[in-house]
Amino acid sequence: RKEVEQDPGPFNVPEGATVAFNCTYSNSASQSFFWYRQDCRKEPKLLMSVYSSGNEDGRFTAQLNRASQYISLLIRDSKLSDSATYLCVVIVNNAGNMLTFGGGTRLMVKP
Amino acid sequence: DAGITQSPRHKVTETGTPVTLRCHQTENHRYMYWYRQDPGHGLRLIHYSYGVKDTDKGEVSDGYSVSRSKTEDFLLTLESATSSQTSVYFCAISAGAEAFFGQGTRLTVV
């Protein structure tokens, strides 16, 4: 079993739709969580951190469920420009701050 | 943008030749990473470093070696390139939380 797992998708949604991705992690000692966005043929870039209490940044909401060991990303009012691959990242701080990536979920927003 | 650059950006090499990719940072971050990205596999960690001369293996380290003789440089060497090492290689740096990535090196082994 992979340490961090994501549904690879693709998720095909129309503009304006709400879409949610989940990411599960296996190491209960995981302490830091992030969502990264990667555009085709580009490097990943930080989208947002995920805090225990949940956090929102405009149309994006991230949540953490420690009991079930998953994080989620909700995108409201999808835009064409949201089309990308979304990567879940976990840090287990007692493992030398090593970043562990999920395989990514591809989102395609259609007109 | 974080000061991280990779070189070369593109390379075509022949099977059996050694290849070295360079990652250079100007941020003085402690942690540096090399990943490869292939369709269907996402980002997979090859090696990482937690300081000068301190390195460790990731999940796909076979056929690769690394060196970090200075804080700012992390070198990835393919001892004898094989076609299975055709991939996009990303270097990343972090100081604890957020990671910053280089623009990637597209390596083709023919």
C-alpha cells in the first residue's frame, strides 16, 4: 500500500461545478499536510497548507480528518484555469522532514 | 519565486553513458530532494539530502547516486543510463514545510 494515495481521475467537470478530492495517508505520525498544483509540463507549486481546523482560500477549502487519515480539497465554482493535477503532500516530521507525494488527481474543467 | 535552478533543462543521452543533473539553490535550505515523474506514477523520490554530505535513499534509488558537497548544490548522477530512466526529473528544496521545485529536467535515454 502506498503511503499517500489519491484517485488519479481524471475528474471532468463543467465550469461552475463544485468538485472535491480526497487523499489518504497511511502513517499516523504524519504531521504536516499540503495541496500542490501542477500544470502540464510544469513544476508543482504550493496551493495551500492544510490545517487541523480546516482552512479556506477563496474558492478552495482544505480539510484534515486525522481519525480517518485523509485530507480533502474542495473547489467551488470551478474555472477553466483550475484544470491541472492536484498533488497531496504529507510530511512525517520524525522522518527527516521528508516529503511524500500522492500520485495526483487530474482535474479537467470543461466549458 | 524561490531560487532553485536545474541544469540542464533537456538532455538526450545514449544508453550506458553516465549523466549528471545539477540542482542549485540560493535559499540556504537544509533539505534538497530529487524526484522523477512518469505517467501513472506521480512524483517518486530518488534521493534526498538533509545537509552537506548527508544523503539518503528514496523509493527508486537504484541506478542513481547523489552528492552534496556544498549547501547550494545537489547533484544526481545516473551511473550508466538506461532507457527506463527516461523521465522528467525535479529537484526540490525545503526548510521544513513548504517545498519549492525547480523547473524540471527532461531526460531521454536512447
